[in-house]
Amino acid sequence: QVQLKESGGGLVQAGGSLRLSCAASGRSFSSSAMGWFRQAPGKDREFVALTSWTAGSTYGADLADSVKGRFTVVRDDAKNAVYLQMNRLKPEDTAVYYCVASRWATITTTPDYWGQGTQVTVSS
């Protein structure tokens, strides 16, 4: 059974940093897409970051416009993990952050697998 387990959420002041981690188990996601979505109170889930396997046998990274320049997403295939480094956090980044993964090289619609989520709260 595939499981995605997030960690690293918490409360931080605006301008601060957090690093989210996601450890996958149940299958290897090497050469498959992994990333992050988030859901703020009263809003729909939205895309945050994605690492996709490319034709060049490497991972390409995509980030939502709202987090570009502040967030970084990286992979560690040896640990079957994906990380989200969040810098210069803003109150509008407050949300539950979900680790996601796909059976395929990229995610074009809805991810196949979701974690339980970790809360990130940014105070002003």
C-alpha cells in the first residue's frame, strides 16, 4: 500500500522559513512525478510545486507563480522523498500542505497519491 507521510509543518512568523519533507513507502517513485499541493481555509486545493521526470533523464521543477523565487522543490530518490523549502513566508501561504505523487513521469490532471497533509501557519 502506497503511503506519503509529510512532516515539517508548524507556526512561523512572516518572513521566516520552513522545510517540508515527504517520505514515500509502498513503491518507488524514481522516474515518477512528486510534488506539493495546498489548501487554505475556505479555498480549493491548489498546485504549489512539482518535480517531473524528463526526457533528459533528470527531474524538472515547476512552481506556482505565487511561490516562485521563494519556494524550492527537490527530490531524493535514494530516500524516496521530496522536499519543499519555503522561504520568505507570507500570511497568505497559510494552508494545509499535501505531498502528492504519480505513477507517471508528470502530473497533468489529479495526482494518483496524496498524503494526509501538514499544517503551515504564517503569522503577520
